[in-house]
Amino acid sequence: MLIYNVFGRHLAVKKTSGGWHVFRADLAERKFSRLYDIIIPGEMTEDEIPGWLGDIFHEAASERHPDVKRVE
């Protein structure tokens, strides 16, 4: 599972046979909740995911959290 800090919010992304699934990630407890309203196209590569998440959540950017970074 790929874990990203998306403007201060932790999201996990997992590749499945049906495409990419997105989860809210609680890193302290290692719990993941599926988010069904965030779609990542199945043909997207792992390297393209940070840019895609940045485009979706760009309004959440702040001085403290200006970008999307892979955490794990």
C-alpha cells in the first residue's frame, strides 16, 4: 500500500485487479477506511498518483502543507 501526505491528510492507495483503491489512513493505529468517492484511473502509474491527488485536493494546500508527498 502506498501512503501519501496529501496537504496534511494521510491517504493510502492500493493497486487491485479492479484499479486503484483509496483509503483514509490512520498511521498511529495502522487503520485504513476505504474512500469510495475518490477515483484514480486504473491505467494511471504509481509515479502519476501524487500529481493526481494534488489536482483533486489542491484547495486544501496551505503554507504548512503545500504539497503531496509519499510517506511510505
